Amino acid sequence: KVSSEHQITSKNSAAHVVRYMRPNGGGVTISGGDALLQPDFVAEIFRRAHEELGVTTCLDTSGLGHEAGWKKVLPHTDLVLLCIKSANPQTFFDLTESTNESMIKFARHVAKAKVPLRIRHVLIPGITDTEQETQALVRFARNQPTLEMIEVLPYHTLGVPKWEEMNLKYRLAEARTPLREETLNFIKTLEDEGFKVLCEE
């Protein structure tokens, strides 16, 4: 049990971050889980990073949460990294068992707030690298007016043991890491469509 004297709030958590950042410099990136599930915390951290430290803020998210929370966070955000899972609604559902409506709505709010955006696309052979998936990604990306680039993230299996420890079924158990040639071909396809692409293998 946490006593009232030691309750963690967005304000005192922000104070810890500020004390760390002041002597060390740099910027602030908040990721997850999904950071947007705690919008008050993120907004307070980002606000203080701007007002007290003058450093940049970056939000790493899948676009979860709700409109009220997004409106709190985005005014204090300098860059959004949006992991879209898939721009294809059916593939998105197959991967997450949910719809991509929240992600789509969040992207619209990012555009309206004029926050620079980077799309993060996890490259899974046979799943997110097909012609249909690629064209869905291209269409989605072209509708993002503040898009800076697309980040291609080759799939890896480093997280599998976590699922095993929790006795949970890992729905990508048969998936593999893309070959270098597959990754390069996917990058070239996006570049040929006119996008700037970043990939750190």
C-alpha cells in the first residue's frame, strides 16, 4: 500500500524528470505501453520540459486513448512517432484484435495540431510487406500533411520470452525476421513512391 505522503502524481513525476534533465541536457521521449493512456502525466511532463528546460518532446504511440487526452498532450509535443501496426484495417484487426479507428482519428488530430509526424511500420514478411499492405501504407502516409518520414522496423523475436513467461499465446509465433534483401526492397518501394525512409537494422 502506498501512503498518501508517497503517492505518485503527474506533477511529482514531472519534477523527477526535470531534475534529471536539467544537468544532463537532451530531450524527452515518452513511450509505452501506450503513453496516451496517461495523457495528464504526459502533458505535464512535456509542458515542464518546454517551459522549464526548453528541450524538445517526442511522443511514441500507437494512437490509443481519446480525443480529450490528445488535446491535452499535442500542444506540448514537438514530434509524434506513430506505430500504425498496419494501415490495412483487416490486417490491423488480425494483429491486435481491435480496429484502427483510434489510430486514424489520432492521426487527424496530429495533422490538425500541425505536429511533425513519423510513421513507424514494422516489417513482417508475408504479413506487412505484401503489395496490398504496401499500398495501404502509401495511401495512409500521403494523407498525413506533417509527415517527415516513414521508419521501417524489421520484425524481431526478442519479445517472445515475455509472452511465454506470462503463459500467453503469441500470435506471431510463426513470423520471422525479414532478410536484408527483403528490407531493402521494401525501403526502395517506399522511396520510389517519394517518401523519405529511415531504417535502423
